[in-house]
Amino acid sequence: MVKDKIVADYIACYLKTVQHRGSPIIIVDAFAGPGQFGDGSKGSPLLICDAISAASRHVGIGCLFADAHPAHRTALAEALKEHIRNIVAAPPLEDFPAVLSRALEIGTDSTVFFYLDPYGIKDLDFTTVRQIAKRDLKQSTEVLINFNFRTFRRMSGNWTDNDSASLVAQKVRTAKVETVNTVMGGDYWQAIITDPHLDTLQRENVVMAKYVEQLQHFFPYTYAIPVKEEPDPEDALPQDELAKYHLIFGTRNARAVVYMNDVGLNALTPYLKGFKDGLLFDVTPTRYQPVPAEEIKAAIVKVVEHQPLTRPEIYEHVIPQFFLERLKKEYRAIIDELAFAENRIFPDPKTTRRARKLNDETRLSATPWPT
């Protein structure tokens, strides 16, 4: 699954970088399931534990799991027994409130990552999610939420692609409005899905953008990664349909955005390739189209106008503006073009080891350096 690849790949990056904080690290999987799928493949709990086991540890790293289904907890405890014995994981707790309470209790001085992958959306009470976001700002907190948009559509009236705005409004009146309001952190979604000027995909985009805005009050860097999952029928022209779910990533750290940008793009590549490979024309949907390279170049030049920056510093300024647009290696190539082909940014010769070859310590400026 795309979500499992994103979780596994990001946790591996995360563990390499947050250890420099010197704080213990806790990873919370609040809706963990049985630990593995029926075919024996690993679910998120085992992928997380594997990443911890593979990490070089300079601080303590552990994880907390929970699941509301007793049978799942029993299976999960069995799947995790080796990791529990090695004190990588604790025995699974009974539900999201229990694991959240435990994480907040023992994680006062810890770096904490929360993965919330519920079976629907009703467990994503915004007040509860806000408890995560309001942890001590001196401590690092990140969250990855699986928001199932199809469940949102069902609970908000089970409206369909062909429904008129007035019919959607009628369906909303019989929907689980209060539950959806509680999840979304307000009733703003009602005006969006009943707007006659929006089609189905536009409603999805605007609803998710507004939900992201709610979280941005707590996590300045919050993004939605839309995941469709099901492949299109073979030999059929690919269609951009409603996402099965959106992975909502929230962090206060720009470097984390750089990592998640590459992780998310790499996970979505098989889906995005379907709009190009073997087709006469590129039919990539607008919402996945990257902005022109010139827009990226202008942003890079702008950020080095005020002070010289290294490549990693440029990434942290620019990639959050263009999340999921390009991989970091593509930004590196664009920086090279600006420096050597277009002479729009200038390397500091004192920090450059080889002519016409940048490194991560090279400072770059929008004005030439004095000779």
C-alpha cells in the first residue's frame, strides 16, 4: 500500500535526523491493526519496529501501539512479541485515547511522531487531534493522519458525482452532520460541498485545503498527499478520481518537509506514471502538474537576495512552497543551472572546493562575491 511505503520510508529518514535533538523518541501508531495482513505482509507496526531496529541509536527510541478491536490487539501482541521483548515496543493499548494519554504522559521531554490511521474518520475528533498539536512547543511533534475522503463523503450525505448542489444539500440534512463537524473542526465543509460552482474533484480539493488550514494553526507546515490506490483498468485511459484517502502531514520543521516531499513523490510515482507512460500525450491531472521551472528559479533567487544560503538551507525555504512538485535532486539541478548556466546566483569561492562544482557547504548569493 502507498500509505505503508510512505510511513516506512519517512520513519527511516525521521530517525536519522531527529536524534540530534538529544531527546528520547517515541513513535505512536494509534490504530495499529493486527500488525500484518492476511497474506503475511507487514503492516505499519512491524514496519515501524523494523525501522527502529535498523536505526543507529544515539538516544532511546521506542513505540506505542493501540487498537480498539480485542482480536487485533491479540494478534498485534503476538506479531510484536520479539520487539516487546527487546523493549522496542510496549504491549498494545486498548484505543486511541489510551495511547494518546500514555504518549503525553511519558513523552513530556521526548520527540514524538504520531501516526493516525483509523478505520473511518469518526475517531479523528479534532479536539483530540489538537491535543497532539498543542504539546510543548519546545519539543518536536509531528503527525501523519490518514483521512479517508470516501468515508467523509459517505458520512456527509453519500453524495455522488452526478448530484446537483441542491440534491447534495438535501443529503447533508440527513447526514451525520454533528459527527462530521466534530472531525473537521467546524461546519465550513457544508458550504463547500453544496457550492453549485464546484465539481466533485474541486469539492474534494477545497475541503481538504480547508482542513489543512485548521491544522496549520498548530503545525505551520501541513500538507495533504492524495492517494488513489486502485489502478485503472488495463488499456483504459487513466482517470483522475476522488482520492481513496489523503495523508495529512503536519510538522513545525522545514527539514521534515524536505524529507516527506521526496518520500511522498516516490510513493506516488507509479500512479503518476500512468498518466504518461505509453500514451501519445501527457494527461497528468492539473492537481498533480508541477509549476514551471522558472517559477522555482525565481523563488530560489529571491531567498538568497537577503542573505547567502547553502543548498540544504535553500531546500528548506523553497520546497515547502512547492511541496510534491519535484524531488530534491531536481532542485539541486535547478540550482546548478542558476549558478553555472544562467549566472543568476553566485557561489562563494571560499566555500567551494572544486570549480563549477557545488557542495552542501557552498554559500550562494544573488550578487557576485568580491574578488
